[in-house]
Amino acid sequence: MLSGQEDALFILYKTLPIAIKDYLKSTDQSKEIAENSALDEIKSETKTSKRNILDQITFENYSYYLGFDKL
């Protein structure tokens, strides 16, 4: 609503992987991976949906926003 662009949230979402990757490189936490059963469940869902993990999480939570149905 603030930007006047209907799919602004989707555009922001598409840039997040780059920002996250840059942040993890700068903090050197990219090697630390915590065990999480929810992550295992999401990984199994990506096998059938053919989405990457971030897209799968986003699709499940934001599919009703304009543009996210394209994931």
C-alpha cells in the first residue's frame, strides 16, 4: 500500500535470499545449522513441490498475497 505497487511484498521476497546470503557470509554463521524437525518436514515437501526451501515456506504462508501463487 505504501509503495503503490500491488506486488511489492512479492518483489521484496524475491530479494531476501540475496540479503540473507550476504548477512550469513558477514557473520560466518552459514556453517552453523541447528537440528529442526520442522525443517525436515519442509524438506520432504520440497521433493514433491519442486520448490526450494525458502519458496516452500513462503508459499505455505503467503500464497494468498498477490504474486506468491507463482512460486
